[in-house]
Amino acid sequence: MTYKKSDLIEFANIVEDLTGITLDHNQEFLIEKRLKSTLELLRKTKVDKTFFDCLKNKKDIESKLISMFTNNETSFFRDKLPFDFIVKNVQESESEISIASVASSTGQEPLSIVISLKEAGVTQSKFSINAYDIDERALHHPLDVGYRQFELNRGINEELQRKYFVVHDRKFFPKEEILTSVKSKQFNILKDNFNLDFNIIFCRNLLFYFNEENKMSSVDKLTRHLTPNGILVLGNGEKVVHQSLEEKSWNGLVYYVKK
């Protein structure tokens, strides 16, 4: 099936309005692929006014589109340096450190933070972790779906696998001691507001989904919810310039400190 360019543009604009995800109008093949998947999701056979009205008005479509369009590709201890950096900051602090994992996907990042801190001998009273993701199904992944062997092997050695996970039907599930260390909440950074402030915010590999306006809106929100001298860690290659943030580095890791 071929689609009119005007339909592709309208579809991309609706997706951006619903999810904040920018689909490049020049990548027609990608938009066509996503459009075809959305037609199947809505059980429609053609692109017309009825399809677009359904897309805009169907209340439960947002989370499904997000699951379809976002890349939940992640791994345990992805880019290990940020986790060493968190351990350093928590160990050096005399008070509890509040940590946010924004766009936490299927849970590998916040669980990696917990494991890093526990392996460093940090007690639970020294830190709190909140995980946020727009995809509710991704948030339930650690408890409801679990992880396959190869997913753990990408970042966790056998000793830590035995220590922090239990096996059921060839799937690995986090033990209660690390699972209960993380509070999870569905969260759309463009539409929702945090009810907490944080000493450290991880928001890695999210901003590149957004256009410049949504990117800066997100950075503004993250910055507002950093404590004084709070730290923002973005993904590799995600750089920002913000009047309230100062860029710094540690062992090659670029991070931002609230002024």
C-alpha cells in the first residue's frame, strides 16, 4: 500500500502531539512502517478521516503508540561509568541521596544502580530510587516478564546473577531486596510533573527522540526538580546548554550540575 505524503505528515504530527516523539518527515519509509503498524493496531484498512479521528480520540492509544515507537533497547550496567559515579556521590554524602531514573525502560538501569550501591556496601538508608517511564508495560517488566539469560549476561556476571535474581521457567526475576528498593511510576515528561526533587537524575537516551522545543522543555523540567547542586546525567552524545546548568566531567563522564 502506498500513502500520500500529506497523510504521512499528518500522521507524524499526530504522533508527536500524543507522545512527544518526533518522526522525521524526510524518513518516509520509517513513517510508512509505523503507519502500517498503527492501522493494524486500530484494525483499520485505509488512511482516511475516520482513521485520523480515531487516532486522535482513542484514549488508550497513547501508551500503545509509545510501546510501538520507542526503542526499549537497554542493558544492565550500560556504560558502566555512570554507575561508578553514582556510588562515589552516595558514599561521599552525609545525607540520603534521592535518585531518579527517567525513561527507565524495562528496569535495567534502576536495578543496576541498586546492585552497584549494595555491592559497594551502601545501606538502604543512604539512598532512594524512583523510576519513571512513559510505557507502563515496561515498568512492570521486571516483576511480570523477567529477563532472559542473555539479557543478564550482557552486564551481570554469574555471581551477581545468583545473588540478586531468582530463576523461574528459564526467566530471571529480581529478588525482593533489590526490587523493593525501586519505586516505579508511569510518567510522560512532556505532560506530567514530578512530586519530588532529586539529588541525581539519570535521563539517558531520551532527548534524541524529541524536537528542539520538547527537548528544552524536558531539560527545564528536569532542572527544576534537581536540588541545589543536584546532578543531571544524560546519554552519550546528548549535550545541552542551559542557563541553570554547569557542564562538568568525571573520568570522561560528562554531567551537569544545577547552579
